[in-house]
Amino acid sequence: MTIRSSIRFRYRGETVELSNVGPMDTLLDWLRLDRGAMGTKEGCGEGDCGACTLAIGSLRDGHIVYEPVNACIQLLGMVDGKEIITVDDLAWGGKLHPVQSAMVDTHGSQCGFCTPGFVMSLFTLYHQGGPVDRRTVNDHIAGNLCRCTGYRPIADAALATCLGQPNDAWSARVGEATSHLADLDDDADVFVGSDAVFFAAPASEDALAALYLRHPDATLVGGATDVGLWITKQLHTLPKIIHTGRIKSLHRVAEGVDGLTIGAAATYAEAESALGGIDPDIAEMLRRLGSKQVRASGTVGGNIANGSPIGDSPPVLIVLDARLHLRRGDTERDIALEDFFIDYGKQDRSASEFVVRISVPRLADDQVFRCYKISKRFDQDISALLGAFRFTVKGGKIRDARIAYGGMAAIPKRALAAESALQGIRLKDSNAWQKALAALQQDFQPIDDMRASARYRMETAKALLTKALIEAAGEVSNRTRVVGTRGGELESVA
Ligand SMILES: Cc1cc2nc3c(=O)[nH]c(=O)nc-3n(C[C@H](O)[C@H](O)[C@H](O)COP(=O)(O)OP(=O)(O)OC[C@H]3O[C@@H](n4cnc5c(N)ncnc54)[C@H](O)[C@@H]3O)c2cc1C
Ligand code: FES
Ligand code: FES
């Protein structure tokens, strides 16, 4: 297999080739410090404020897709094979881009610090092509913070411009851009650096397995939405980085009759329509997971592998009885996802072993699913608590219950005592629910931290189970929500 000792990407109409890329170099530092392109701002340096948003163009099924990315936590090596567009280059032929003009017309900028990031988010929305409504715009800019203008004029700028097929310099040269990216799409294994300090991006699972065996101390990186912060905030030194993003098979999301398989490097953006298709509550959870920028880079595999007790996808996937496929060298194995999480910071994964894919069964006709995320902010906030529930109901009775919570223990964990208390009860018998609610006290001694007290977590866990049972019983379901109404299935009366 060919090894390439440089990264290559498109920037300002040229192919840039770099062979001196450090494993911890960020895209933002390269732009601002190496190229002097100061339009892209640095605010928080941790993916939260969106000031550093730029657009990254990638080929997907032969078509170019522009997505917003936080450059502050994107490693430079990760942009191999992509196109970078920043706010510095948006005006074309002496004219502002349509989204920039609209921001002027709607008075969408005051101090201006957030403006480059907003403009780039709007640029990617503009390139989604298609009329947008206010909710779509709000979801799209949820990862951009503005302290002075307020969001209405910015959303108005989007509504005024994102009307249909894009008509700008990028749409005019889409064929040319696509063919440049196709030229960069080789199957070489990227390895930049030395055996002691390197950025590597293998092109196949075999090459990844072999490299990780040789370097068990290397850090695997999917989207770097966690690892990026280890560098910028925790100031860790990570001399060996292995990026999984170039491996096409790990991006695959396959939909079968019984379920899905999601490659470990598939981003939320790539997986969300299939995962969200399992149940509208999963689509709602994904809408609130991070921001558009985080979902464009972050992976489901990374959300599992990081072992966080408050990751949003693990409780949902555990309740769906998902299985994890792992590989070390030539040896592959397959475990129930719930068995992967052993204790805080401890997972069932040996040195040099990596997540290959996740299998997620679909819901059967007699199964009711619900999940609810509780966080301090509605958008782009880590959960204080997430409850996921699957009830198998036959003849009005609960034949089987699976319940899992994030934020209630040191790991995402099932509520086994509550599950068995629900076994065999009549779904509509709310008196019988009480035993399960009380059993949650056996299942958990909740964690207590600045996100939520132990008491709040326990009370809320009970409330979420009650809500799931109320909705599953279908009695007062129209009173249980103000958002996430399951596509109108549960209309709000608030
Ligand atoms: C602003 C912001 C908001 C966020 N909001 C949320 C949120 O609402 N909900 C939520 O759950 N998370 C949230 N996160 C956390 C993060 O986005 C998720 O955990 C994401 O899924 C991590 O995926 P990644 O690919 O970016 O992981 P990375 O940062 O690349 O890696 C994370 C961990 O997984 C390991 N890893 C990656 N791939 C593999 C593999 N194939 N095999 C073995 N190990 C692997 C890495 O070594 C590392 O330990 C947020 C992050 C940010 C910056
Ligand atoms: S600087 Fe705040 S998201 Fe990058
Ligand atoms: S215009 Fe000042 S932060 Fe948005």
C-alpha cells in the first residue's frame, strides 16, 4: 500500500500540500498564524461559540457537500482531501456573497466578532439548497453565539437568501471543485512525521489495525470534538494521532430490514437520517446533540469510545440492544454495548483495539420507544440527564422493559430493578408504575456535580420514566411536551 507523507487539500483555488504537519496543529492556527487569514476568529477555543466556523467541502457519493466546522478543534491533518472556505474568501468579483449582503441589509452585525462564524454557517445553509423555515435556520445557527445583535436579524438574513438552489461563485464552479476533490481522493495511507511524533490517517481498516498494533500509545481521533479540547483546553501533549476519517468503510451507514450498522467514523450528519428514522425521539435527541458544527465532525463511534457518563447516544443505543464490533490486529469481536462500559473512565477495550462499527436493531411493531434529554440550555448543551425507554407491549401488558440513563451513574447504565418491576404489569395501571419508580433508588446513587445535584437527578429520572409510561399508555400524551412533538403525533396544548 502507498504511504503519503504529506496532507493535501484545496484552499483559495489551489491544492495545498503540507509535509510539516504536527499531530496537534489545529486548522485555526494554520489559517491565522501560518497564512495570516485573520477573518476566522478565535473565541472559546472549545467548539462552543462558533466564532471560528468555516466551511469544509467534502465529496459524498460523488457530490460536493459544504458543512460548517469549528476550526479551533479541527486538527489540520483532518482536512486531507477536502476544500476549505473561509470568510476571507467569500466576496467574489468585488461583490459580497448573498448571505453577507443580507447580513448588511438586516443589520445582522454589531460588534462583529461573531459575524464571520455566522456568515460561514449561513453559507453552508445556503448551499444546502432549498427554502428554509425559521426553525431550520435556528437549528442551523444553534452553534453560533452572538452577544450583542440578537438572533432575529441574523435569522432574517438566512430567510432572505436561503431560498432554493444556490447561485454564487461556488455553485458556478461546482464541477471543477468536484473534480479537484476527486483527484485528491487517493487510497494512500497518510503518515506525516516520525515514529515518535506523527499524524497518521490510514485509508483502510487493515492499515489502521496494523498501525495501532505498532503504536498502542497513539490517540485515535474520529471528529476531534472531544480530543480537540484535550489539546486546546486541557493542554495535553498528544505526540501520536491516528485519524480514522479517511477510511471509507468506517463511514458506511447501512440500513437493513432488521436494523442499521453504523461505521465508527460516520459523523452524526452522516448517520442522523438513518438513526433518527428509528424513532422521532432519536431525531429530536440528535437535533439537540451539540450543534451543526459538532454534528458535522463528531462521530457516534467517538461518543461511545469516550466512555462519558453523559454522552447522549449510549443510553439510547443500549435500550435498543445495540452491539459493538471491535478489532485488534486481525482479531474481531462483538459485544453488547452495555457491557462495554465497565466503570468511570474504564471500558472493555484493550490496547490497540478500536471500534469498527455499531449494529442497532430496529423497533418491533409491539415496541414503544421514548428518550428525553435534560440540559440547562435547550441547544448545544451537554446533558445533565438522558433517559431512554423501550417497552414491549402485548395484550395491554408490558412483556419486557429496557430502561437506561446517562448522568445517573459513572457510566451509561440500565435500570435493571425498575425494568423487572414493570415486567408483566398492565401498561395503563399507573398504581403499578410506583414500584418501578421506587426501584430506581435501588438502581442508582446518582452523581452530584455542577450540572445537577444527586437529588435533582433522581427526581428527574422518576419524572422521565413516568412521562414515558404516560406517553406509552397514550392517555394524556398531548400534555407531556412543548417541543419534539414526534412530527405532530403528540400535539402541544401549551
Ligand atoms: C461544543 C460541543 C458540544 C457537545 N455537545 C454534546 C452533546 O450534546 N451530547 C454529547 O453526547 N456529546 C457532546 N459533545 C461531545 C462530542 O461531540 C461527542 O462525544 C462526539 O460524539 C465525539 O465524537 P468524535 O468523533 O469527535 O470523538 P473524538 O474526539 O475524535 O474521540 C473521542 C474519544 O473516542 C476515541 N475514539 C474515536 N474513534 C474511535 C474508534 N474508532 N475506536 C476507539 N476509540 C475511538 C478517541 O480516542 C477519544 O478517546 C460536544 C462537544 C462539543 C465540543
Ligand atoms: S473559537 Fe469558539 S467554537 Fe471555535
Ligand atoms: S455582533 Fe457582537 S457578538 Fe454578535
